[in-house]
Amino acid sequence: MIDIAGRTAFVTGGANGVGIGIVRNLLEAGAKVAIADIREDAIDAALATLDNREVMGVQLNVMDRAGFAAAADQVEDRFGPVSLLFNNAGINLFQTIEDSSYDDWDWVLGVNLGGVINGVQTFAPRMKARVEAGEQTGGHITNTASMASFIASGAPGIYNTAKFAVRGLSYSLRHSMYKYGIGVSVVHPGLVKSVIYASDDVRPEALKGEMKPVDQAAVERLAGVHEFGMEPDVIGARILEGVRENRANIFTHPDHKDELRVLFDEILDDYRDYPKDAGYDQRVAFEKMRHDSFAETRRKAREI
């Protein structure tokens, strides 16, 4: 079980929603915390509620790789090496794939998938190098996906695509980082009390060329829906519980278990027992070696 007290944590999208819930729980657990967010006013508002604890803000567009490296340096210069990374920043575009443009794809994938990639590429090599040099013991990387990483509907299509990819990235990273005592979890929240419905407010000008006009009435309806989302502090506490237990998947909402069971049954029902072909026995032998290897790394990853 990882000890959070005294570690430095970096939380993207940390000024509101799930992010601020993670931040508050980290501070309560004794961590030093950097709130990274694209909205400077939101960072200032968040810091104003956190008294004088060991917390700082850093303005960051997670699509900006150079900005990510600069933010990492700034935080580590003040608080020391980051060993807890929370790739949490996310936006949404509530429309179907066929009604989307390339600008829409570049924006939603750029934040929801690219932001996670940039966080991992910035911090995972640093964590690995410090462990290998004996300068750091363990650590944890937590990527916020969504229940939309399992359950896809027509809209939001690009959001679903990104969140499925974050789940795959996290699983793969978990299989490689355990060797350094670094855990990896992927979080699957349901509905959250947040301002994700106002994502268009932070859309880059360069990606507005093919943007559809904002449907203000729809935004207001979504704002009302998000009012009965789960409180961020509750979600943050459940995420830290999952980090401490090094769970591969952290499900913060109890709302979807039956739906997942139906989905998994549907997937298995689509399997067909076709007749064996000429290469069947050799493939089975190869797949057994792969399966056994994966089973071993899964076991080791759980034990760190």
C-alpha cells in the first residue's frame, strides 16, 4: 500500500470537478499538491479555499507538451520530485461522430487522450529514472477515463473514443511500470457535479474553424443534470482509496455494475466456436505463453 503523506502530487484539471476533489483529499492525506488547470481564475478560486497548506497552482494547457515539461520543472523545483500523477483534465463535446469535424476530433482527442499521453510522457520517465537511481521509492499514475470507456452511445462519440483509448493506455502502462514499484490505475467516474458542460469556453481559437454554434439551451440543460452528479470530494476519497489499494480500475460510482455485467455478457455472446483451422494448435500454444506471462505481470502489479 502506497503512503501518500509527504509525496508531491500533480493533478491536471485540478481546479474543479473530480480534480478539486482529488486535491482536497491529497492535502488531507499529507501530500504536497500542484493544481494544474487551463483556467487561471479557477486555480485562484480553488487556492483561496485551501488555506495555507502545501499547495500551488500552475496554468497548463495539457495539449502543450513544452508547457507540460515547464510546469513539471516548476512544481519539482518547489515541492520536489512528483511521484503521484493524476491525469484528470477532460472536456466534452456532446455530439455524434458523423456530425463532427476534424477540428472537433483534434480538440477532444487532444485534451482527453493527448493530455494523458503528455502527462505520462512527461512524468513516467522521470519516475522510472529516479527509482533506478535510488532517489525515489515507488509512485503511482492515475488516469481519469469515464464509464464512457466501457459504455458507448451515439453521443458523445469522440469522447467515447478517447476514453476507451485511455483505458487501453493505462492497462499497458500498468504492465510496464510495476517493475519500478510504480502503480497505475484508471478511474471510471459516472455523473459528476462539475462544469464539463461548459467545455466550449476553453476551446482553442485554432480549433474553432469548423465548430458548430453552441446550443445554449442544451448547455443549460446539461448544467441542470450535472447538479445531481456525485460530489467531487466523495469521488476524490474513493480515488485515493483505489490508489492506496493499487486497483487497476477504480469505479467511484455504484450506478453501472449491472449495465457492465450485461455488456460483458453481450461481448461473450458474440464469440463463436468455429472449427479448428490448420494453425490452431500452434496458436493455442503461443497464446498460452502470452496468457501466462500476462497473468504473472498482473499478479506482480497488484502486489506493489
